[in-house]
Amino acid sequence: MKTETIAIHSGNIIKSATGDVTPAISLSTTFLRNENGDYPGGHIYSRVSNPNRNALETVLTALEKGADACAFSSGNTAGMAMFQALTPGSHIIAPDDMYWGFKKQLQTLFKDILTIDFVDLTAISQIEGFIQSNTVMIWTETPSNPLLKITDISAIAAICKKHSIMLACDNTFASPCLQNPIELGADVVMHSTTKYIGGHSDVLGGALITAKKDAFWEKIKNIQQVGGAVSSPFDCFLLLRSIKTLPYRMRGHSANGMALAVYLENHPQVEAVYYPGLPSHPQHEIAKKQMSDYGGMLSILVKGGNEETKKVVNKVQLFAQATSLGGVESLIEHRASVEGPDSKTPKNLLRISVGLEHIDDLIADMKQALANL
């Protein structure tokens, strides 16, 4: 089936006795046993499994072309499950431009458990120099947050295979509709389902999808089920509902993202635009090779400094000044102030999540916000 059909049909629960077309929400935390002590419905306890979560994991597996999926209560929890499953003392290689929440996890929660090198993963020829005898994983994030760097997944997959280490890919910015890292050689894909998969800024979630069911994946599943940081049935229901429109939403986000990026690249008050769909992007050819479209995320550098940049976010009218991304509404934020005093993000950088409003209105809003700086 094509992506649009998978999104609509793969997460449907087997029809109930009442003939529901839309899957019902199964709120029960526990499930009946029969006379033999078995569980005829296939579920024991909702922390372990639930019909709505199973349906969500089924459709995510299909969209990412994997073998299995685990849904979590947040993207941070999903990523943390990967790090928790590693043997203490392991070494991992992570991108220098990495979502600050994961970087903070590695530098604080796992600082005495794992060793980490933060590396420019666009410099493919230098990566092998960081591999140690105890290196077990390369964590990639492409496009990256907030500089929109593009990592060549196939090239890094070849390095990982050569050294018998895992390749994990945070695919949140792209969504499974624009990029499938497993097809490019990744072992595990991570999503903050809060973002494009949820798409409406009203549900928190995360997910991991594996290329194969192996011993490491069993560790992940054990962390999910025993640790218990799982998505609620209602959250799974909301995500399943949103996934049905995901392919069409991503087309709109991508079209608007490209149009706004082109406009801003030619604006006299903009120093630089980071968007992989622009031919000027340093990794545009890699993005063109591994992505079907370029998404709705971009970052810009405003000419001037911190003061001029904050003027822009305070003047916009349609772009909501808020963190997060991937919703139908456009968001903008001064990323360095969100990340805190240790942030390496330029003080004049604005990260923009381009929504599904009419592009003429979005351009007009940015035009007035950038005027008279």
C-alpha cells in the first residue's frame, strides 16, 4: 500500500460488534482471564499493552517500514529508553547540532553511565576517527535541530555496519512521509510524535521503530513495559486520528516551508536561511537524495544581534511565539533563550515551524515583522 493508504487503514482496530468505523477508545486498565487463566483478548494490563497503543504501534511500524514499534509518553522518554538499554560504560557518537533535550539527558542523566562524543556528522570522513573499542551506537538527527543540518544516513550506515555498531536516527523533523531511515540502513528510528505525527499541538508522545526484532529491541520493550512510561489510550487515539491526514499535511508544510524559505533568503534583513530544500543549503544534494520533500522547519539568522532578533518575534502576528513544532499553526521562537545559558545556538537565530495557513498571509506577517529593524 502507498503511504496515504497505510496512514488511514493500518491503525484500524478489528471491527467491534457495533460495527464502528472509527476505532473506539479502550480505557480499561485490566483485562479478563478465562477459565484456563488465559487472556482471550490478548491483553493483560494496559501498561503492558492496550488495543489503542497496539494500533498506533502497528501504523508507525508500517509507515517507517520497520519490524516493530514502541510508543512512549513523550519523545524524550522514547530517546531515553534507547540510552537506558545500552550497557553502562558504552560509548556513543552523537551530532554536534542535537536537540537540546537529548543533549541535556546525555550530559546530566547519563554522564556517569555512558561516554559521548558530539561530532559534526556532516563530515563523513572524520567519523571513523571517533569510533572506540566500546562504541556501540551512532545517534543521528536529520534534519537537525535547530541548524537543519542533513546527515547522509546511507553513508553513516555503511560505517556502522563496518564496525558492527548500531545506527539510530531521530526522524522527527522529516516525519515518515518524507524520509525512511530504515530503508537507508538505520537500525532504530525515533520520533517525537508530539510534533508532525500529532500535528495539532494537543498531544504528547514519542515512539521508537526497529528494523529488526533482536536482543537489543527486547531490552527496549522491557523498558517500555516495566518502566511504564507509555502513551495513554486517549493519546494513542488522538495520534491515530492525526496520522490519517499526515501525508497531506506534510505536503502543505513542505510547500509553505519552501515558499517562505525562498522569500526569506532574498530578504535584506536576513543574514542566512537554513532550509534543506534550498539549493544554497550545504547538504542540499544529500537531502534531495534521501528525502521526498523538505518539510516545514527552517531557521533564519536575523541581521543584527539579540535585540533585533527579539524584535521580530515580538512583532509577528500569525506566528505564535512558542516552543515545539509540527502543528497546523505556525510557530516561531528565539531558540537560544529556550536552550539556556550553555546554548551554542547563535543569538540571532529564529527557528520557524511553518504551518498550514495561506502562504501569502505568512509572508506578509514576516515582511511586517522584519521591517524597520
